[in-house]
Amino acid sequence: MAAPTISICIPAYKRVIYLRRLLESIAQQDYADFEIVLTDDSPDTVVKDLVAELSARLPIVYYKNPTALGTPENWNEAIRRASGAWIKVMHDDDWFEGPDSLGKFATAAKVNPEVNFIFSAYTNVYEKDNSKKEVRLGAFQQGLLKRSLWRLLGKNYIGNPSCTLFRNQQEIFFDPAFKWVVDFEFYIRFLSRYKGWYYIDSPLINVGMNDTQVTNYTFGVAGVQVPENHQLLIKNGVAHLKEMVVYDYFWRLYRNLSITSEYQIREAGYTSVLPRPLSSMIRWQSKIPRFILTNGLSSKFLMALHYTIHSRSL
């Protein structure tokens, strides 16, 4: 049997109400050259029972993880088991917008053979009141992303992994050391290795917004954001501070978390030596009155001045 074009990789954990919605949206797709690879972290059989119920309607390959892998290693397990030429990760609380959604991803891959990574616009659907918000990438934002993938630090222009389709390279995986930056850290590494991306300006994915998501309970938490952002920089190279967008990101990180000493960095969980420009950045901010530092124009000017002084040493 020939391998499918697309492997829809679903890392599952207990939430069968969400998972049923996703699987029903897959069953409605008018594109059929796919497999579903579902890796299950659940401590019980609720996911397995749902798969058994729907297996006659869907080409599901089910794997029960002997030990729960957690996020994002369960994502990686599904990717490792995929046989398709392309990977379509789908979180269990997201779903396809319409019956032509998967087909539009497949068409984009077919007509753009030079690209390795595809992503689409999406719709945030808020569980509390069922309100919706479309998220699209404008031409200006596309230009910024083409100039530097590190723009993803300031804003995740791509969206979560459910909004993406990427070639099955079996070489680059999501880093389990990360929670907060895990998606765009992967995008930066993948697109640095495998050049070329294509954006579909149509909302093909509904992204479920609920209180159980990692980004909700890690937002503004120094114990998560401080170590992860510094590890991301060290892993990919301190020299990226030469890019002003990266420099500005750390400036705003320290400002927004009210970090005024290196002790706070260590207390938050990052214990390695700080690059000299970042150490100086913290000292500068500690001496600037808060009302000046939180003013957009004055803060941007001071960041640019600090960058001009210290970028030569990188």
C-alpha cells in the first residue's frame, strides 16, 4: 500500500469531547489521500474507545504510549510514526474550518513544489462565549517574516502547529525543553534548515481557545519565560542579538517582567552566564524611571541607543 501524501498527527490526552469534534471535521474532508496518526497519552481507554467507534469511517493508526510523554514529546511521537510525505499536526482542541480545508493545504503543496512549509490563516474560537476572531497575515507582515524568521519572537505570525503543513523530514522535532516558545522555536529551526514557505490567506483552521492551554497559564510567568527565552537564544546562537528585532525582544521581556537585576534571572530558573549586552541591558533598565521605561517612544529610543553601543561586541 502506497504511503499517503499527508499524515494528520494528533497527540491526544483524555479530552474526547474536543477530539471527537476534530475527528468529525476530518471525516468531512473532501480530500482523501491522508492517514491519521494518533498517539495517546491518556491514563485510561477513553481515547481508544472513541477511535474504535470511528475507525470504520477514518484511516486511523492508533498508538498507546506506555508512559505519558507530555507536551511536546507526544507531538514528536506522532511525527516519528508518520509515513506521509507531509506532516499536518492537529491539536485535539482544534479542527478544520470546512470540508475543503485539507484539500487546500494539499493543493498548496502540489503547486508550490519548492516550498517545505505551508501555513494558513485561522480563526480563534473562544470557548467561554463562542466568539470568533480571524487571524490573517498581511503583506507587510509577510515581508517582515521573509526578512527575518526571528520576527516570530515578537509575534507568532504563523500560529500554532495546527495551522501548518510541513515536509516529513524526520530530522527536526519540537524541543521538549520548551513549553512557552516551543512552536516558534521549531519554526525557526525548521525554516533555517529547509528554506521556503507559503502562506494561504484563507482561515482553514479553527483554533479552540480555552483555559487548559499552556500559553494561558504560562503567560507573564517569569519562571517559564525567562529560562526558555534565554535557552532559545543560547541554543540558536547569541550572535542573533545582532538582529535588532531580537535585541528589542529581550529589552521588552525585561521591561514587562520588571527585571532589574541578574538575581531575578537566576531566581526565575536561568543560571548560566548572561551574554554581556543582556547583563548591561538589565543594569540600564534598573536605573531608568518606570514611567519612562513603559512609554513606548522613550523605551524604543533607549533600546536603540543601547543596541548601538553594544551590538559591535557581538
